[in-house]
Amino acid sequence: MAGREIRHVVTGVEPGATQQTEAWHPVLRPHPVTGRVALYLSTPQRCVEVSGLSEPDSRELVERLYEHSTTHDATTLRHQWEVGDVVVWDNGCVLHKADHSGVVGDRVMHRGMVDGYGPR
């Protein structure tokens, strides 16, 4: 995995948007504070290619990594939303996977970014 990159593609981030953005990011990256190596991953639909791998091998690897990252108790936090909740996480070491089942009403999500804390 070291040295490999994943091409992330996002379409329609804003409602009604049709533009597509994409970027290559390393599969593995160290956390800037702890130094712990973490996966830089999104959904399999958005991680469309792994450098040096064929399309089927890329798809299989991304799906395996995503499955590992989102289904095991040791790597997953499940939060049952209640009115007034505030949840904060560090995307550098946690993969956010929203579960909208059972959500009633609106939720507001704000994203904060720290300068110099990029994907590399």
C-alpha cells in the first residue's frame, strides 16, 4: 500500500451541481499530530482508481478497505442522534459514514478545516 494513491472523484457536491472534481491522494498517510498511519479513503463510488492496479483490482481493493473501515466494532463509532447533540471528529483518523435511518427532522453539519493539514 505504501506509495500507492487513490483517485477520488466527487460529482454534484452542491445541490443541482453537475461539475466533477477529482484528486489523487495517498492510500496511507501519517496523522500530523500523532504520526499514526491512517487510510485516506471515501466511498467505493468515489474512490475510482488505485495507482498501479487494474480497474477490477482497484475496485476490489477499495471495497475491501471500505468494508474493513466501516463494519468492525474496533474501527466504527455508531452514534444515535438526539435533539441537541454535537459530535466532533477528526477526519484524519475517522471515516464518517452517515446512517440516516431513523432520523426525523433536519440536522446541521458544519465542516471546519485546519490550514496545513492536507492529504499528504
